[in-house]
Amino acid sequence: MNEFYHTGENKKQFVQKMFDDISGKYDFLNHLLSLGIDLYWRRVLVKRLNLKDGQDVLDVATGTGDVGFTILKHHDVKIIGLDYSYKMVCYAQKKAKSKNKSDKFKFVQGDGENLPFEDNSFNVLTISYGFRNIGHYEQAMVEFNRVLKPGGTCAILEFQEPHSKFFGKIYQFYFKYILPRIGAFFARSDAYRYLPESVQNFLNREEMIKLMESKGFTNAKVEDLTFGVTSIFTAKKINSKKN
């Protein structure tokens, strides 16, 4: 039986409050609890984007901006980071200022299911470990498609169940029993009980591909990293006059 909501407005309210509360320790806990592998996963994501200088990027569920800052190490682009948590946005703005990136990386507090941008605004849309936290997956995917330019790329980095049974057992034990206890020392204990439960209730690989294809994307692909613990889903907005 689930402890938390995994769809709808109740989920959204819980997630928003949770990330507000852990915003100051978010970076530290991400790196600690993943043993630093999250940095590698984000670097691989950025490589797969095939970005070109001068493009416009939207990073949904930007958190403290790690994906955007990784992008700016390699590409001269403009990025908007959007997050549902106001405190995350404030923290990310401080990071951008400290890194002298405020001119290239702007931040907006907003809802991934109702993006405050015009149609066909961005060349690339990324979301890392945030799609799982959205209340209505289909509505968010419609919005992702709407704000992308025709031919634009949507890239989603998200946890999945590992392929390997042996590694999967180790992963499940760590995720369910070790990670929540470590997280409780530094932040809200329920935040790191929610994490493994949210992964367990999330869409699988096939369902993610079908969702992207059903909402106006083509050439949808999945690439597994680290035994399938995490996956990169990429697709292109259909390049037609209708879009």
C-alpha cells in the first residue's frame, strides 16, 4: 500500500512543499546519496542533446540548475529553468549569480503542466528526475510539445527499474532501506521515503515511449545508464505545419 499520492493535485502540493523544505540541502544530498553518479548521468544527458550555439533551452523541474550549468560549460545557449518550488528557484538564482551565469540562465517559478511560454519557443526541452514528480503526465507532455519548435528535442532523464535481477536486489535494498535513513539525518524523512515509492509507481520504459509518441513526438528512444537504474528518453517534435 502506498504512503504517498502519485497522481493529481495532492501529489503536486506535496512535491512543491517537499522541495521547498529541502532546497538548501538538495545538491549535497543528491551527490551524497547517488555517490556522485548523478553528475555523470547529467553529463551524458547533455551530450545526447546535440546542442548548437545560439539555441534556446527550457529546463523543466530545474531544481538548483545542475543540468543548465552543465550545458553552459560546453555551449553558448540561453536557458530558462522552471521549477514548481519557489525556494528552489531562489536557490538556483543565487547559484547562477555566483557562477556569473545570470545573463545566460534565467529562472521562473511555474508549473510543468501549464508552461508560461508561447508556442514554438524552444529548440530543446530537458527535465531531469522531475517528470516522475508531475501530477498529470499526459498534460505535461502536451505542454512540452507545444512550447518546442518543430523538430525540437525533448529529453527526459528519469529513474527506472534495473534490468539486472542481481543488481536490482541491491538497488531496491539501498533505495528502500538505506537511502531514506541517510536522508532523514539531513532533511525531511518523508522526502526520501517518497523517492523509492515514486519510482515504483512511475511509468516503465515502454509506457514512456508510448506517451511521447501519443503527444506529437517522433523518433522516441530510450538509453539505459548504470544497469538501467536511470534512463534517458529522447524524442523530436513532429516537424509539420500542424505544429
